[in-house]
Amino acid sequence: MYIYDDIDQRLVQERVAQFRDQTRRFLAGALGEDEFRPLRLQNGLYIQRFAPMLRIAIPYGLLSSRQLRKLAHIVRTFDRGYGHFSTRQNLQLNWPRLQDVPDILAELAEVQMHAIQTSGNCVRNITTDHFAGVARDEIVDSFVWCELIRQWSTFHPEFAYLPRKFKIAVNGAQADRAATFLHDIGVHALRNDAGETCFRVIVGGGMGRTPIIGHAIREFLPWRHLLTYLDAILRVYNRYGRRDNKYKARIKILVKQLGPEEFARHVEAEWSHHADGPATLMEEEVRRIEARFTRPAHPALAAFDAGYEAKRATEPAFAAWVKRNIHPHKVTGYVAVTLSLKKTGVPPGDATAGQMDAVADLAERYSFGELRVSHEQNLILADVAQRDLHALWREARELGLATPNIGLLTNIIACPGGDFCSLANAKSIPVAEAIQQRFDDLDYQHDIGELDLNISGCMNSCGHHHVGHIGILGVDKNGEEWYQITIGGNQGLTRTGLTPPGLTSAGSAAAVGKVIGPSFARADVPEVIERLIGAYLVKRESEVERFVDCVGRIGIEPFKEAVYGSLDQKRTHRERQLAAA
């Protein structure tokens, strides 16, 4: 965990006092809505369909058990007893009262948390690999670099009012588990031929209304120049990014209009003026930040634990959980564990106050008091002894957090959709639940194999539908909710094997899905997914070939035929029955 110093703590407390006064003046009528809007946005406060929504920052997805208990207390006291973990590794409250928000922020400050810059046209929460620090393929500990970027970007005077919101992802491992090609800036660690730490800098990725895969504009940026180079990118964007049309204001549009090469030329020209300026990183500054992170002290354990192996051999349910929810660790005898927030019948990413308290207990007893939030909307215990896995599994199962579906179809990523969001065209949660119920047979899910299914309620793509192997987008058709289906998307994540440092594998894997055809009524969506899966099971070359790889090999036409042909036949049969009646 990163531990605040005096400057960190003072900054957060002063922001709480400032926003308390701003909220008081707004409620008293001394501040108008237009004046209050940018103030509340940069404190994470939205006005949603039915109530305000507060987005709480979880920097780079890292939480202590104490912080999680505080979140449980907040959702129990100020909300309706649950919170929603988002794809930005944050926590969203959907029902706080506006007058209570300053008190919520004050409670957060007690445990070194805040909601600063979780919205607004500024640099948002920095995200990273949820296995940072423990992954076997790690090049650098990305938490340290995320914290450096967090401190650089927080209240940066030049970048407080950018043309549009700005998102940065950092990946410190060989495999890209942070979707770096789909961010405004993606930073990917690697080593040059001399063995020195460098960063590949990717710019202009993003989803939303215009999904675009980012472009690498620097292959080997020396680590000491990371912040000065980010400065140069943001300055070019601030200078040339559009402010007259919010739909064309993201940096991806600027990169596309100029072309990656021309954009890179502008950045290099800007960077040349301050490449060795005051923001140049020094070894002692990196070490200072690194020293403010607490590190688990792993007692030595054997690589083989007889009790664990016996339980895995004799209990099929436990073995299935181990297969899907357990991940390798760099320290012998330890593993990382994913606690699934995707149990059928529960909105993806939601956790109750009781579950949060219980997970805090699990983290203290099994994982050195720390946990992570993944951008797939699950919780991670990153430092679990192999010998403790069976006991942990039994407790997690009682809490409804042991569904063995990580990487499978029902591990659905979904935004809150029309149930809460005023921007949504359609609901996401009922669609996710209907699909989970249709595919609730875990044996069948295992037969299908790895498949990412993502749902967004609107084009803003908070559910990352563009990069789902199957993506579902809610659309408005004459005032009714319909759903558009894409297939073949990929966030660049590699779950198995290692990606070479040059990133050719992860880079080429990132892809935007293709629309298969006209949209569908909500009731038809589960059957459409079943038709897509059926076509895949017939067409795949082997059980090893994933759905997304099958789509890449044969294209979308066989899938379109399987969906629309079958549905047309079914509709014709219905029409004949009605005519006969």
C-alpha cells in the first residue's frame, strides 16, 4: 500500500474543506448550477437519473482492508448498502444525497482516500495490471510508476481543464493486462538491449463513440523522461484538441486527424524544450516513492503442499475454482486469487457492505491486509499461501464470491446502464442477468472456453463493449431499448503465455469488434448469444481455439448467418402460427 506523507494528507483534507464550502454555497443558492458543475465534477460527483452518483478513487486499484471497511461503512451509512466497482478500478455510489457528499469525502480522508479528479476534463484515475507486484512476467512494479503519474497529474495547473476527459493506463508486465492500446495514453514497460528500464508510449486509443486502437509514438523512452514526455503530450493536446464539439474533443480524434507520425512530431518538438527540465525523474525520487509502499513479507513456503493437492484431487468444485480463479505468483508457495463479483442474479461489479467487511477480513487473514480491484470488476487477493486456498474458498463460497467463471462467458463486464445513468439508452443489468441465467451451467461454460462478454448502455462504452469478444451496446430505437451486437473485439489481454517485450503479440491482438447487423429487442439477446456460441462450437478448429480467434480466422459472415437466419426462420414460424390461429 502507498502510505500518505504529510503533503498528501494535507492536500486531501484541504480539498474536503473547500468542497464543503462550495456545496454549502450551492445549496444556499449563492452558486449557480453552471458554476457548481465543474467544481462537483472534479470531486467525482455526477447527477444521474434518480440521484447523485459519487465516484470514489481507488488509485491503480489498490486497497487496504482498513480502506475497504471504510467503504463498507460509507455505503451502509450514506447509500443503500452496496457499491459498484467500475472498469476504472473505482467505486461508485449510486444513491448518496448531495448534502452528505462533503461528509463522505471527510470520512474517506480519514483512511487516505478521496474522489479527486474521478470525473471532469482532467487526468482521471490511473489504472494498471491487477497483478502488479506479484506477476511472474513483471518487468517493473507498475504501482510505483502509477503513483508518480498520480502525483504529477493531481491539480496540475495546465491540465485541470483539458478539451475532454483523459485516461492513462500503465502496464509493467510482458502481457498487457491494462489494455494500454485503448487509452488516451498507454505506458508499457520494457527493457532495451542494454537491460535498462524504458517505456513504450502509446497515444490516441479509446472507445466511446469513435473506437480507435492507439499508436506507439515512442518505442524506448528512458524512465527518467516519463513525466516530461507526458507533459509534452498533454501540452500538444491542450493546444490543438477541439473544444467546440465534445464528440470530437478526445485526443484520439486529434491523433487521427493529424496522423500518428505528425502528432509524434509535434510531441517531440514540444518535448525538446524541456526534456531535461525540472520534471525529469531522478533515481532518489523514484526510490522515495517506492519506499512509501508497504510490502508483504512472505514467509518461505514449499512449492508443493500435500493438503492443497489432496483437496484439489478429491473435490471437483474446489478444483474448478482453482482452475479459473487462481493465478501464478512470483513467490514460491503463493498465488493470487480472484473473488468473483459475477454471481448469477447479481449486477456485475456490485458488492454489499456486508461483503466488503467480509472481504476485508479475508484480506487480513489470507493476504497481508491488501486487495486489488480489477478493470474486469472483480476483487483480487494477491498474496495468498497455497496451503490456505481451500479454507479461503469455503469462506468465499459462503459470501457468494467464489463463482469459478474468470475468463468465461458469465464473467460479464457491464456498466450500470439505464437503471441509474442518465446518459444510457438502454439497461445493462437485466441483459447481463438474462445471459448469466441462460449460460448458468458451468460445465457448458468450460466447454465454450475463454470468452469476454461486455455490455454498455450507451456509446460512452463504460462497459468496454467495443473490445469484448462479444460486445453488446444499448441503443434507442423510436423510444424503445434495443441492443447492437459486435464480435471479434479484444483488449489486448493475454491470459496465457507471455508476450515478448516488443509487444508485437499484445499490440496486434488489440481490436475493435465488428457489428454483425441490425439490433435486437432485449428478449432476443440471450438467444442471439446462444446462436453465436453455437456457430463457434461448430466452426472452431479445436477446443483450444478461442471464440475471438475463430472470428478472426473465418470472419463474421458465418456468425451473421447463424443469428439472422435462425431468427428469421423463428419469426416466420411465429407468423404462420398466428395466421393459422
